Amino acid sequence: MKVAVIGAGQLGRMLALAGYPLGLSFEFYDRTADTPGGQVGPIVSGEFDDLARLEQLARRADVVTFDWENVPVSSLEPLVRHAPVYPQPAALAVAQDRLLEKTLFRDLGIPTPPFAPVDLRQDLEAAVTRIGLPGILKTRRFGYDGKGQARIRTRADIATAWTALGGEPLIYEGFVRFSRELSLIGARSSRGEVAFYPLADNVHAHGILSVTRAPVRSAPLQRAAQRHMRAILDHFGYVGVLAIEFFVERGRLVANEMAPRVHNSGHWTIEGAETSQFENHLRAILGLPLGSTAARGYAAMQNFVGRLPARAAALAVPGLHLHDYSKREARPGRKLGHATVVAGSARAREAALRRLQRLR
Ligand code: AMP
């Protein structure tokens, strides 16, 4: 069976690496061939709005998926005539727009930070008055890893935030004084089977995920997160892996965003769970039985952003699993790889993580 993957970044690469043992084949699509995915499978290069080329790709595939959230929905919708496209373009359309996303959360009874759409400067003034300070002004589209955001602490910050972001569709959100950030990853197969991983705890640096620890052992939070995710899965009749990022505020989950794809905070599942998020995404979109999502121990994942440790030094750390995405260029803020450690207890995990972090 052949899976077409639109976008050939590290997520697509790890998807293929998980699929080869199952006997699957892959074909990637991206702007250039020299990509992490293109190094592990055949790749067609073309623009993301080149419908003729994308349709040819879909005709050769049993299923189409994507590893990049900014693939135009209008490029995916016509492909369903040739092969199923999972996750469904309708779910991607919502995830691409922070206003649609938060509105859906609210409609499904999932708590969110207070929010208001902002198109004009006077909308921002009104939103700050209604929601209060501090808050964050964000672009509705194309924001990721903290990009396209401006903090507003006092009314004096309104002008600077407006100069930085004004002119595109925006959303103003009340600032959540969270104690931690958690994410839930789940999967729903095309046959309707659903599975959830244990919650993961995420620490960000400069708006980019730095460390994930899993499992988070909290039955009430796990139950609440699963209830919220199930509402979204049911709403779309969703197929594939879905991630939701939550803040924990006074013991309660507040949803920040969802990602209709495998997610950086799920990389720990490659070695830390019975079945990785990548394998379960493939099982889900191909209508195969989902694999167990149980944790194998206590895992920590450290992202390597901007710089990779020396390979020999990393591999000298006992129990360390290295993932080098083989990107040609190291740039500040670019995710180049990650490493995972899995231990028998939370305390042993912390010791292993400290050894791993000394590499940097
Ligand atoms: P995002 O691009 O929405 O995932 O935001 C990146 C990071 O900014 C999040 O992981 C949080 O650490 C922080 N952040 C985003 N929105 C809020 C909010 N409403 N309140 C507090 N922190 C936020």
C-alpha cells in the first residue's frame, strides 16, 4: 500500500521510517527534493498549489496525508476524487485559523482562553477593554512556534502590537496564567476505532517546544483531555492522529490549539510507547487496527533547536535514542533533531535527561 505525504519535513520522514516495517511504501511532495523526507523516499517537487501535479500524486496513492499544516486546503480538497485524504481537509481548515479553532472549541464545550477577533485597530481597543490585560495578539493564520504573536501587558503596548501585526486578520486572547502545558495525542481510524496516548508535559523555550515528559499520571486531567478530544474526533468523523495543546490553569485544562497531524510532543512515543504516533497515524488512515498506546516507562524527549550535539558524544549517553533529521542547514530556531530517553522511574528519567542536556 502506498501513502502519499504532502510536505517532506521531519514528520513525514518519521512517518515513512515507521511505515517501512509494515511493508508500506511512500511518495513525498514538497517544494524541493532536498528535504528530510526526500532522503528516505521518492519525492516529487512542485508548488503546493500545482493541482495537476498533486492530482497525479494522489492517483498513484492508496491514501494521501500531509506533514505540514500550511498546505492550502484548496489543494487537498480536489484530491479526494482520487484517494482518501486524511486527516480530512475540513479539520485542517479549522486548525489553520485560530479564530475558527477557538470558536469550535467553545461550541464543543472545551474551555479556551477568552478571545475576540480583531480586524481593525478599534477592534483591538475594544477587545482589550472587554477581555482585559495582559493578553496576546496573534495572527489568525500561519502562526507557529510563537511566531506572529505580540504580548500586550499595558494599554501602551497596543500601538506596538498593532504596528507589528495590524493589517492581517488577528485574534486577541486573554493571557492564561498556567502552571504547566500539556498535550494529548490521539488517533481515530477510518473504521472508527479510537485510542489516546497518556498526556505529555511540555516545556517551551522562546516559543518552541524544548522538552516533553510522558506519561503525566493524572486520571482527572487525562479523562478531561480525552473527553475534549473525543468531541473533536466525533465532530469531524476525524481520521488520523490529532494533537491538542492545553494549558493547566488552577487545575483545569484550557485548550490552546489543535494540530491535525503527528506532533512534536508525541516524538517520545517512538521509543516510549508500545506503538508510536507515526505508526498509529498510518494504521488509522489505512483502516488497520490501532496499536497499543501504553507507555513503556518514563520518557523524556529533548528537541535540538539550531544546533545538534556531536553524534559520538550523544551516542555515548547510555539509553539515548538519537534522531537527526539530516537537514542541510542549521539555522537559529530550526528543529534539527531530538533525543529520547526512557527509564524505569520518573527519578531515573530525570537523571538521564540531565545527562542528555549536558551535551548541549
Ligand atoms: P501558540 O503558537 O499559540 O502555540 O503559542 C506559543 C506559546 O505561547 C504557547 O506554548 C504558550 O507558552 C504561549 N501562549 C500562547 N497563547 C497563550 C495564552 N493565551 N496565554 C498564555 N500563554 C500563551
